[in-house]
Amino acid sequence: MVRFGLTVVRHGETRYNKDKILQGQGVDEPLSATGFRQADAAGLFLSNVKFTHVFSSDLLRAKQTAAAILGKNRFCKDLEIKYDARLRERKYGVAEGRPLADLKAMAKDAGEQCPSFTPSGGETLDEVWERARGFFEFLCQLAVELEQKEHGKPSAPGRSSGTSGEQFVFPWTNHCNEAELSSEGSGSSTVLDANVLVVSHGAYMRNWIGYLVSDLNCTLPANLTKSQLSSVSPNTGVSNFIIKLENGNLLKPNITCVCLNQDSHL
């Protein structure tokens, strides 16, 4: 059994977020003063979580957020942040740098709903979905390779001797999936082969979570509403997942969402 944790955080607020202006990939705006405070708060919230890997979008607002989170961490201050273009926000083409209201007007003129509308030069939802799928499969492969390296050979039986669950102190309790947390007490669930932090963007994360739920049948917290599932994460909203790969099978991951877009740290 390969088992890894995945914590996904949206970047902190920028001036454009506050003014409801689309940034996409073409507007590389830094965090605002509020955004830096949010990133620091997220870092304090996650300060006792020992991450083994950190990945961030290569856009400035995400890079600054990832650095702030690591700067507050008790275990991971010196961990290398790996920047990955697959984690960038959805590309909005001609709508970038313009008010969100303009995108809604474009969609209305085209007779389409705003979330699924693709402005000229932008990415389709399917294209964002493919980026998210490719990155998630990369993470699964990474976890499998770590587990195999631990055992020394690909087919070795038994449980990974990875990092004890005691070193992964997750701070959420009120927004959690109780079934997953109750499984922490069983012997087979007290080890993570990897614990990954990802810092990305609102529309991208919504599509990624849609992929995990629709394509991979991710188990969701019982109290989660449909509107919560489809909404964009608040700035520095935190989502956490536990992914299990039976016999290293990359095609059929067992995914449990522990919490989604949690923002109690703000």
C-alpha cells in the first residue's frame, strides 16, 4: 500500500483579487499586504505539518505564498520549493487584466455559462482538466517511487517504513472527514510515504477537485454541500486529501477529502 497526504492551498490575495480583475497567467501580480498576512496565517496554521515535498505554480502570487508558508513551518524551512507550470491559473486570453464582469458579459453574449465559457486565446476547461490530471498522476508516481526506494525493490511486500503519522500533525478537526481520521488509529493507516504541499490558484483548484471527484470518485466530507464543492476557494483556503494506491496501482487511487477550502486560520 502506498499512502500519501496532499495539502492544496490557494495563493493569498492580490490587488487584482480584491478588485475582481482576472489575472489568469498573463497578469503576474504580487500579493497585497492582506495577501502576505493571509499567507503568514496559513503558514502558522500548517506550522506543525511536516511536508516531504512542496510544489507551487510559477506565478508570483503563488511563489510568495509558498515561501511564506514554509517560512513559518517548524520542520520544512529549508525544503526546496519546486515550481511547476502545470499548476498555473487557467489562462483567460483576452479577458486577462479585465474585470470579472467583462468575462460574464462575454459569456452572456456567446450564450454560455461563465465558468465553462472560454474567451479568445484562453484555455478550455478540458485543457485545465488535462493539466490537473497530468500533475496528479505525477504525484502518484512520485509516491510510488518513494515507497519502492524505501523497500529497495519494486515488488517488496509489506508496509512502508515511511514517516510516522505522529510527525504529520494536521490542524483541522471541525472541517474533517471523520471516516478518514478514525482510520488513523489502525495500524495500516499510520504511515505516509510522502506528504505534499501544493500552492496554486482558484479556478485551477476548482477544476482539479472536480477531476478528483468526478473521474476518481474522491470521498467527500459528509457535511459538504454541492455549492461548497463547486465554489472557488478563498485566498489561502486549505484542502487536504489522503491518497492510497493499492499495490502501487496508479490507475485506481483511493482518495479521501479530509477538508475542502478550509479557512479558519483567517
